Amino acid sequence: MIRRPPHRQKEIPERTIQTAQKGKVVQSLHLAFLLSPPAFCVRVFLNFANMTNALTTAHYNYVAQHLNQTMLVYELLKSGFLSYDDIRGAYDPETEEFVEIFQWLAFPRFYGCDLDKLAEAGIPVLESEYGDWVGITSFGSHYDLYVYPALINAIFDMDISYDDIQELGRVMP
């Protein structure tokens, strides 16, 4: 008969996740796990100091996963399968003109409320029963420069810039 050794609690050392907030690195989240196989107890200690306005990797990853479907959307609009009337947030009231959309991206993590926030912020959104797309109005620049900050600011009600994303890149593992 093989006997199993007695269960002992295994403690995993505390890890600190770093984030960037306005050009400086702040300590935003502490995780300490205490695992016990029989009871599978997990203790999580969260320090939310400075986290409400801090850019985290979760914010970045939320907007960074997308598919470029520009040609698909253009063909669907051209053929009349999708309607130009379904595009929201593409009209600029200051210039009284429609903005030029260079790319259409599909974001698998975005929900209806995210698309509403984007349209309110003046970021073009195309919603249909066949899919939802976000229009990108900048051309030739890296997404970190204009696209991701605009999306994060609109969805999470933050005020970040390209520099904040660059600082986050320095502290990400």
C-alpha cells in the first residue's frame, strides 16, 4: 500500500505587479496566495492604493487584442449588406464633416457599453447583427501612439497618453 505524505500548506511568495501612472512607476497590486490542497484556500490581499487612475496591463490587454477587418467591412458596406447609417461617432460637430476612417478593427472583448462609450468619445463604431467594428481614424502610426490611448481613455474613463503606455512597457515582464 502506497501512503500519501501528509498535506502541508504551500506558501507562494508575495508578488508585486507594477504599473505606470503619469510617468512614474507605482506599486498597485499585491497578491499573496496561500494554497492548501484539501481545502484549496486562497487568500488574496489587494492594495488598491493608486490603482484607480493607474494604467495596468489589464487595460492594455483589453484593447490590444483585435482583428483588422478593413477589407471585409468595406466590401460589406459597398455591397449594401451593411449600412452607412449604422456607423456612430463618425461625425465631427466642430468641422461639421464626417471623419475619414482608414481601418476597421474587431475587438472580441468589447461589449455594447464599450461601443457606446467609444461613440460618445467620437470614435467611429459600426454595429450590426453580424458584428461590431471600431473605426480607426489615424493612418500610418503605431497603435500605441494614438489608438490604444484613445480607446483606454474612452472605455475606462482615464487620461493616459503614449508616454504612459511606454512606461507600462518598461515595467511589464
